[in-house]
Amino acid sequence: MKIVIANGKHEADFIINMFKGQNKDLVVINSDKNFADYIVRSSKVPVFVGEPYKRFVLEDSGTRDADIFIALGEKDTDNYAACMLAKKEFNVKKCICTVTNPKNVDTFRKLGIDSIISSTYLLANSIKTASSLEDVIQTLSIEEDKIVLTEIIINPTYKIANQKIMDINFPKNATISCIYREPHVIIPNGSTIILPKDKLVVISTPVEQEKVVKFIQTTK
Amino acid sequence: MRNKVLIIGCGRLGANIAALASEKGQNVLVIDRNENAFDRLPESFAGYKINGDATDLSLLEEAYIRTAKEVVIATGDDNVNLFLAHVACVIFEVPSIYVRLDDPERGSLLNGLKIKAIYPFELSINKFNLMKGEDL
């Protein structure tokens, strides 16, 4: 697997060290000569010095046919131009673009960037989920918020505790994808009995999430 | 009805295009993030000046991009220009888009889109070759 890491400071450093030595083909591009020297010294990986939105830089660094291209630069529009060039002219399979302005998440997606990451956007979303649900529940959104994973711990007072899944008439558009029961992980079927202290991982649409949580937390 | 001319970037090129369009009686709006840039516009300029960052789509909406018949993009940053050209074309479907790019290489990312590019570098080279030919 070939991964290109374009620009960025400590985040680039972190990602490089995460993938280093994992049998992955890393291509590192950085426009800051001093930072490039630092990466070479500290991580012992070669760094190509240049601006990743220039054609000759992508050409000479060996970006062609990469599986993933990650743009971590400070300017959103520079990251955009680099991702577009990588995607359209260098046959890169997937582009990930970081942005500082959270409004650019939707814009960049509409213009064809595969994946856009904004820390403010993520923060806002986790505040939203945290404030809408009780703190015993953890949620995770995947596939651009079309699917949510919800983790709920079963309290003995809940109506569904000690019942078989087939008997509880679980809401539609949601499934219990797995049950974590110390120390095992159970992939449930209809005859699985839900026990107190089980951690249920439920997969659902965002619309159904609240309904599912209410259903599970109904007490006897 | 699409009847407005939107100029993004009030540098020498943007300001002059804006002045010309205003002189011809067009409904002109100029955006620049630096307020002093508007000093380049002549006294007679009758259009609107909007101070702000055009890469923020809500500002473009405030500048009536949805009713623009023509957008001229001439900021000093090629990547900003490229991005804005894509935004004007793909998101706001402006019928007529002109963009200035200093680096002719960047132009390949406009292929297949209804965007017209102006390359000052190529114009200078062409002019040079022309003058050189005349001198021979």
C-alpha cells in the first residue's frame, strides 16, 4: 500500500511514525525545508521538499498510483489543489484533505474530494451527540453521518435485561451488531439472551438513534 | 435573472475589469479581503464593494453569485483562484467564468469544465516572440 503524506507539521510526524515499518510504502512531501530535515533525522524516512500542488513535485516524489493521499497543509485551498491534482492526474485512489474552516467540509465534498477532516467540525459533532444523549452512551458516526454506532451498557432495571433478542421487538432500521460481555465479544442471534452489564453495540440510522436508546433504556 | 458581474480580487486586473464593466453600465460587485484594494477603483465606479474572504461560500451568496451571469476570478493566489473557479462552476453554475492563473500548469485542472483561463505568463511570452519576430 502506498501512502502519500503532503505537508503538515506535528500531525504529519505522528502519521509517519504510525505507518513507518508497517510494510507500507510511504511518500513524504513537505514544503518546509527545516521541517523536512527534522523528519529525516527523527523518523529516518526520505522527504521530498516541494509544494504538493505542483505537478513536478508529485511526479518526482513518486505519488503516481498511490492508494491514499493525505493533504495536511495549513491553507485549505492549497490542500484542495494538491488533492485535485493527485486525484485527476496521478491516479491516486483516495484523497484525504484536512481543512481549518469547517464550512469547507461540505464544499470540498461537493467538488469531489473523497474525505475531508476538520477538527472543529468533528468537535462540533461530538458536542452535538454528547449533549443529546446521556453520558453512559458513546456514539460514533460513520459514512458521512449516514450510520451511527451506539454503545449502551445494560442496567438490570431495563425491561430487555434477561430477555432473548427474538422476544423484545427491537426497533426497525437498527440492529444489535455485537455484545461485549467481559471478556467475550458475542455476535448475537435471535436466541441470545441480553444480560445485565452487557455492552450493546447498536448500528442504526441517525434518525432511529434516539428511538433505539429510549427503547433499550425502558425500565421494568 | 442572472444579470450581475462578480469580480473576485481587486488587484490591478480585477479593478480594471470592474471599472470597465461599470462604465458599460453593468451591475458590478467586487470582492476583496483587503479593504485598501478598493483604492484601485476609479472615482466613477458605480458598483458594490464587498470586503471579505471569497473562499467563504456564504460571502459569495451575499454577493449574489446565484444571480451572476459572469464571474472574473483574479486573486493573487492560484490555488484560491482554482478553487473559486470550481466553486463557481460546479456549485453555483455561473454561465460565464474567467480565471487568472499565474502558473499555466495549474490550468489542466480546468479541463472539461466551462471555465476560461487567462495566463499572464503565456501572454507575455507570446508578445515577446511577436516583437522579436518584428525586429528580425
